[in-house]
Amino acid sequence: MAALDLARLITAAADTIAAHAEELTTLDQAIGDGDHGLNMKRGFEAVRADTVAFSTKSLPEALKAIGTKLVMTVGGASGPLFGTLFLALGKEISAEPDRANLTAAFGKAIEAVAARGKSQVGQKTMLDVLQPVHEALAEGKTAAEIADMADRAADATVPMKALRGRASFLGDRSIGHMDAGGRSVALLVRTIGETLEGQP
Ligand code: ADP
Ligand code: MG
């Protein structure tokens, strides 16, 4: 893996969330309460505000601190879940991870999200994007391939019926719309991959 520039990663992630906040809100308006874009933007702007503090920590400590910040600031159902993802990743990852360690740590982080959300793949949540990303990591795919996989996985939530979160209250009416949290994951995965590879 390329040398980690955490400050660049944080900036890129916060920029992407800010640029797509309206889109995320529109997705959540269709089958939720329309706050997902605002929630994510609030959380990632709070992370951005502490960039210096995070980027001077080791990778595991930085990820744990970012997770804690996201839990405190994102709110909604997704805040504790995205927070758990980063917290658990920080607990499992090494200071200078290779692909095998990253893959294992990401797998554990997904398990932590599923436990926290009492959810599993196939229920039209962020897990439906996280899981294929984990598989692509395990298969040794490139960052661009993983990002494309994440986009396809987010698209694949459209025909699903929501069984967790607010969208599940709609039953069959949740069918035909993309899961907002899944879209957020796909956006973050592409941004992180491109930043790690030093691409524009
Ligand atoms: P809220 O639903 O409280 O308004 P957000 O709108 O910020 O929170 O986030 C909604 C997203 O959170 C959903 O699109 C879905 O991806 C994710 N989500 C909600 N509940 C769960 C759950 N139990 N397990 C996994 N993901 C969930
Ligand atoms: Mg919402």
C-alpha cells in the first residue's frame, strides 16, 4: 500500500461527503427522513476540523479517534454504525498495514457494524456495499476495481426491500430506491482508493 497521508485522506473524504451531501439527502428523503447527507457532512466536517490531531497519531489510534468523533457528531442510525466501522478498523489494523492485514481488519470492522446494527447482508443497508468491498479486497482487486464494485453494490440496493433502519418502515415501498448509507460507503471507498493511489 502507498504511504499513508492521513491529512490528505481526511480532506478528500470530507470534500467528497460535502460535494455529495445533497445527493445523499435526496436518497434518504425517498425512503427515510432526509437527514443522511446533513448527518454525514456534520460528522466529516468535525473530523476535518481536527485533521492535525488525527494525522499526528498512528493509523490505529487515528482511526479509533475518528470513529469516536463520528459517533459523537453524525447522529441518526448511521452515526454509531460508521463510528463503529472506524473504531473497529482501528482496533484491528496495524500501524503499517499490508493488504492481508487491511482485509482482515476490514472484515472484523464489518462484523462489528453488523453486530451493532443487528443487521446482515441483504437487508438494504450500508452492509450491502461494505461486504462486496471486503470481498474485492480479499480478491486482490485494484483500488479502481474495488470502487467500481462498490458503485455496483450501491446500485444493487435499488431493487432490494429494506429490512433494517427507517426505510424498513416502508415495506415494499422501499423497493426502487438506492440505500443512502450504501451510497455513502461507495463514495468513501472511491475517494480513499484514489487518494491512496495519488490519483486526481
Ligand atoms: P437515520 O436512519 O437515523 O435517519 P441516517 O439517515 O443518517 O440515519 O442513515 C441511514 C442509513 O443507515 C441507511 O441508509 C442504512 O445504510 C444505515 N442503517 C440504518 N440502520 C441500519 C442497521 N440496523 N444496520 C446497518 N445499517 C443501517
Ligand atoms: Mg435519515
